[in-house]
Amino acid sequence: VATLRSYAQFMGPGAKYAQDIALSSDGSELEALRVKAEYVRLTKTYRGEVLDDASRQIDAMDATRSMISSWTDLAPAFPYSATFIAIEGFKIINTELYRNVGLAIA
């Protein structure tokens, strides 16, 4: 923590990261860390139209969540994106679609 604190000081070499960390009041523990990322839109072209590729988006969201869950040496964390709300909808619709078609056929 001391190395991170000295690196991310406002006048230090990592000054651009100073806003991205939160230390305890005495500076001995890291309480929060912001990791900036960029959402990459996963699309496909169908009949000349660019559409969201729901299956790729679901896979990417699940992989992101899995990757962050595997970080056992860090404090508990969760990925969040406003786009994940729509992707969760795709995931639920995908499951419900097959379930309802199966029930209709049965």
C-alpha cells in the first residue's frame, strides 16, 4: 500500500491514477480501486443492418464476471455496466424462448 500511495500521489509519477484509489483514513489499507474500461459493442450484420449480437454479448458479460470472480487475492468486487442490464434481458429471453417453445411442442 505504501508503494501504491507514493506512486499515485498528486505530484508523483502515477498522478493520473490518484483519483482512482481510496485509502483508509490512516493510509494503511486500500479500500477501493476504480478500473476504467471501455465497452466494445459486439455486433453482426444481417440483411444489410448492423444488429447487436446477443450471444456474443452474453458470452462476454459472463466471461467478465467469471474473470473478476476468479480474483481471489483481492477484495470482493463486481463488474457493472449499464449495458449489462440489456444484456441480462437478452440472456433471460434466450432461456425463456427455448423453454416456451419446448412447452408449446410438448
